[in-house]
Amino acid sequence: MSFNAVLMVLFLSPPRVFSPDGTGKKLTVQISLPKEVQVQITSLQLVRECKTGEIDTLDILPFLKAYTDNDLNYKVEYRYKILAFSNGNLIHESEWSDFAKPKAEWFDTSKLPLFIVMILFTVIIIFYIFQARANKRLFLRPIAGLEAVNEAVGRATEMGRPIIFISGLSTISDIATIAALNILSHIAKRAGQFETRIIVPCYDPVVYTIAREMVKEAYTTIGRPDLFNGDDIYFATDSQFGYAAHVAARMVREKSATNFFMGYYFAESLILSETGASTGAIQVAGTDSVAQLPFFVVTCDYTLIGEELYAASAYLSRDPLLTGTIKGQDLAKLLLTVVIFGLSILSLFGVNLTLGLF
Amino acid sequence: MKEFFIKLSKLDRKYIYFIILVGLVLPLIFPPKFPQKLSPQVKRVFEYIDTLPRGSYVILSADYDPSVAPEVHPMYKAVVKHCILKGIVPIGVTLNVQGAGLAIDAFQEAEMTVSARRDTDYVFLGYQAGGAVVILGLGEDIKGVYKADYFGTRTKDIYALKPVKNYRDIALVMSFSGSSIPASWAVYAYTRYGVRVAAAVTGVSAGDFYPYIQSGQFIGMLAGMKAAAEYEYAVNNLLKERNIERYSTSAIRMMDANSIGQLLIILFIVVGNIGYFLSRRRK
Amino acid sequence: MLQKRIPLLIVFITGIVMAVQYFVPHPVSQHIYDTSLKWDRAVASMAYILAIVSFLRFHTRRLKDKKYALYSTVSLVAFFTMVLVGFVLGTDERSLFQDIYKNMMVPLQATTFSLLAFFMSSAAYRAFRIRGLEATILMITAFVIIFGTTTIGNYVPYMNDIVEWIMAVPNLASKRGILIGVGLGVVATSIKIILGIERNWVGG
């Protein structure tokens, strides 16, 4: 008891309190206890007092060197003190720290490199959009899978059979799904011109509502709103393999002439595309799901690999503004390749620079 | 003969499916018992554990769920048994809430087959939420993160845990998973605390983890059903040496069926190509 | 015209706000983010109502068609059974709802999943043909990986090392190459939508 009392007299320094970031919600309390005290501690408590007078006690893990208090109010000031216990007996009580406010900042400096890259990339893309506006002819390399889209729609028209379009099994927050829906819009316009039926079974409720509107808009744009059949763009199910079974069954029963698989896919990719291949349909796939690409490559007639999916809309519309963005994308990729190559060469010589990017 | 191969190369898929079905089901009913041999990665992990001194501690983190259990669970069971047979104390933890039920099954099997005793030969701490925070916390104080084990016993009172404080007392951490959790163990437990880490993952996700082996962040990796079968085989050999006859052969049997399936696919590719080649020559 | 301009303006403003929000740690910015997430959830749950209406409409209409009547009857019966059982008897761990899920839904899904083994074999049978140099390289690589991952593959000298090298070097390098392109494609598509250059979603 007397030993504890000595400790209490000796170590009354207050803990250091600071804001770890600019979220305005956190304060970090640094716990620096002398080793002699540390070994005896079995539990630790942090007492927090707001300037308004409210006091709270927090139990924290005994080995911690710092504790970050969360969900605080950036308009309120707080102060802390530490209570250390050994088997239920208080052996150390610090003084109160100074009052501190969680810092609320308007820019996260740790994200500065990312911010610079984002601005640089945006500037490059906008520059090429202006170039495209100034009517500079931009060359796009032929992409077989996209060249084949019109052919695939034409085939369905010739055979008098429907087209099945799948926009992937991801949600609308996935950009691959948005890219897929952009392609759907092009295909719907083309199919509408030929009066070919297009069936879109959907996996996600939000994607379903958007796909439905997009097809409707596409038909309206070409002046054929009468062609829109609400029953052909429908919500099937949100069970992964239930959906695969449904779409496979529709392919077999409808004998679709053309199948499009665009967007993000999981393990069901092969079930969909192999069933389609067995019905003799012409198939075009486009995905950025690297794990599923090999399955599409072997079962589909054409496959858009990774970024080709994102380039599809520009390619199909030939809109100069959209093709400008692809040029910008290519330049950014070139820059990134040069940076990766340069850093790799440097690391071969033992110089490991990351530029704060990685 | 020529015509036969050409016809065969255009074989209807129904027949291919039937042959695959037979090829997968028959070896499960009548195990062919292919001779097993340890591949270098499996050998590395097996030998690392095998040569640890008696009384060492390893953390076996069951970071997987039932969806990947056919591949990963046999590995967990085999490694648990291996540790107990060598007098190494496995400390079972899990960062995946569904992993607890699977891990406890592995320890119960070890109780039956190799007479493992809870809190003496092994410890099972169970699930702890927090992911990376838990990994970091274990580096400071294991008993601080887990105040009680899975069964409610206070960790301070567990006999086997008496000499253990943090990673400094742990010879190896092994993460069993079908997701990216083993990478977190490499980043937080190895890079920050220097504890040795190994991974046991599904065949599909193995490709993502090779860089960790190249950089030395993992001492080795068990990948997919094949590694599970090889480890099971190696542990069965240890059991044989000790005249214990309760072998587990679930992964070996599944891998035998898998191998036959894969060999059949190779056969199809060869036959398909012969037919394709002959029909092209005829044109 | 206004019908198109208003959605484009909303997308432009929210797109810029959300992009800037990512770099601003201030509580005000966090509040905007949290609110947008709540909106997102609210919209998604409303979309479910539309989706269920679509599901019911689709299947009830097909009841009149002899070709599809049986399948749609099964879908509708399954749907109403689950709804009824869930609402009346609850959905806790030991409920009938969970039993039906575990003993019908899970095995049915596993069965569909297992079709992959068969589809993979027929796809490989058809696809791996020596059509040219690239196809030959692809076939040989597939051959090595398939054989190397069998039990017998262990008995071929250097087989494991070759498999490991293929997986860790060319496979991983190509994967990362594709992912870098995908990352840039994602950013470019986002910029196109925010700036209103990509406007297919409002009819082009």
C-alpha cells in the first residue's frame, strides 16, 4: 500500500492529448506510464470531461500506449485523466490534461498525392475533350468485339429471334454496371431500328429500374416508343445461381440469336456463357472481372477485356467528345507505365521511391 | 480411325458431361488411392512446423466460412493434428464469425483422434471482431485481447497460456482463408511484429498471394485441394508411425476425384485436337 | 429539353460534391456522405418494391402461356410460400423459413454451382484447339497448369516450380496490367458522366 502511495505521488504527469486527423471526431490520448507501474496494471480507465461538465469513464485495454477516443463533437472541448488499477486497487491517477478540441480540417493532407493524380488525370481528359471539340480527328484502334455488336444485332434480325442482354451481377454503384447500361442503350437503339426484340433479365432491383428507363428512352430517341415492351425488361431474382438458372433457361427456351454479357460477373459466368454457346447463339461479352475473363474468352465469339468495356460507349457512338476521353485515358496510362517502369528500374539499384502514391 | 477421331472431336456435350460425372463420382465411391507426394510449398510449411521445438506455440486463425470449407477445412484439421502430434500448442482464433464453428469441429476431431486435451494441448480462443485491430492487439497482449476463451474460461487461468504474452512467444501464425485476410496477417503481424506467417488458401485465390512468398512475408502457402490432400497425407504418415489408426482422408479422396476430372479434361483436349487436326487436313 | 437538363445538372453537382467530399475530413463533409448513404439505402429499398411488382407481373402474365405456365406457377408458389412462412412463423434461426432455406435453397444453389465442373470440361474440349501460335501457347499453358495441379503432377520433375512460376509471374503481371487499365477506365467513365458527356442514361 505504501509502495502504491509512493507511486501516486511520483507519477502525476497529465496525459498528452492531440487530434490524430482532421475529422473533428477524434482525440488521441497518449498513455505514458513508467515501467514499474506498467507491470502491475491489470486494468486501465480513461476519464473524459467535457467543458460543459459531463464526465464519462472508459475502460481501455491495459497494454495500450495510446487510445483514440471516437465520435466526439468538434465544437466541444475535452480533457482526460488516467486511472490505473492493479487487481481492483487504484495504483495510479494522473492529473487532468489540458482541454483540447478535436481538429476539424477542410483538406486531408495525407490524400494530397491522390488529389494531384486525380486533378492531373482530369485535366488530361478535359484537354482531349477540347481537342475533340476543335475537330481534331482522333484515331481509335479497331476493337473486334465492338465491331461485332452491329453484326450480332443484325444476325438476330435476320433470324427473327430475340437478343438477350445481361448487365452483370453487380450493383449500380459499380462503374462496370453503368458501362454495361450505356452499351445496352446503344444496342436497344440499334435493335429498335430493326424492330428486333431485346430481353433484359435483371439481377439488381436498382439496375432493373434504370435499365427499364434506358431502353424506354432509347426507343423514344429513335422515334419508336411503341416498340417498348415492359415485360421484356424485368427483375428475375437476386439469388446468384437462381439468376444463372433463369437466364440459362430463357436462352434455351427463347433460342436467342444473340447474347450480350456486359458488366461484372462472378462464378456464374461460365454457366451463362456455356449455355448460350450450346444454343448456337452469337455471344459478345465484356467484363472487368479478371477472374471470369478466361471463361468468356473460351465460350464467347468476342470478349471485351477490362477497359474495353468502358471504351465501348465512345466507340459505338463515335461521338468525338467521348472518344476524346479515351485518348486522355491512354495518355494517363502511358504516364503511369513510365512512372512504374522508372520506379522499378530505380528499385533494381536499391532506390525505393514511392512518391507517396503506394 | 481418322473418321473415328473426327467424330469424337465433335462429340455431343451430353456424353462429355456423363464421362465427367462418372469420373468424379466413381473415385469418391471406390478411392483409387493415388500415390501422394509433397509439393515444395506444402513441404516448406510442413517441415517448418515439424521442426519446431516441443512446447512451441502457433496461432491457427480460422478466417474462413462454410463456402470455402471443402478446400480449407481439411487443411485446418490436418495442421491442428500435426501440431498436437509434435507437442506444439495450437492457439485457435478466428477473424471470421463463421469460422468459430468450423475451427471447434477441427479441435473436437483432434480430441477424438489424437487425444488432444483442451487448455493443455490446445487452446481455442474463438472469434474476436475488429480484423486488423485484433491482429495488432495480439502483438501486444493476447490475454488483453481475449479476456476469456471460446468456452468462457478466463485466459489468465488457462494452464497452456501461462507462458504466452504476445507474438514474441509465438513461433508461427497461420491464416486459413478464402479471402484477403492472410494479407492482413502479413502486413500487420509480420511487418510490424516480425512473427512468422504462413497461409492456407483456396486454389482460386492462391494467385494473389504469391508475391507474399516471394517477398518472404509468408514462409509458405498451402493452396487449394491439392495442398490439403498432401498435408492430410503427411499427417496420416505421422499417425501411422504412432500406430494411431484414425486417419482422415476427406481431402485425399476429393483430390483423387479432382485429379481424375482434370486428367479427363486433358484427354478431351487431346482428342479434340487430333480430330481438329485431321479434319483440317481433309479440307 | 428541361427533362434532360435537370438530371444532368443533379448528376454534375452531386458528382463534384462527392468527389470533393472524399478529400475533406471535416464533420460537415462526413455528414453529407452519411446522408447520401441513407438516401442510397432508401432508394434501393423502394426499388425492391418495383422489382417485386415486376417479378409478379412477369410470372402472372406467363401463366396464360402454355409453354411457360408450369415454370411460372412454381416461381409464384415458391415466392408466396416464403413470404407467408416468413411473416407468419418468423425468420429466426430455428424457424421453418430457415429450414426451407437451408434444405431447399442452399442445395439448389449448390447444384447449379456444381454444373461448373461439367461446363468447364465441355468449354475446354471445344476451346483449346491449336489454331495458331497464340492458341497453342494458351493450350500448352492450360495443359501444364491442369496437369501440374493433379496429384500425379508432383511426380514430374520441375512441374511444381513451373506451375508456381506461371501463376506468380505471367498470370499476376497480366492481371495487374488489366486492373490498371480498369482503374483508369473507371475514372474516365466517372468524369464523362459527371461532365454530362456520357448521357445515354437520359436517352443520349
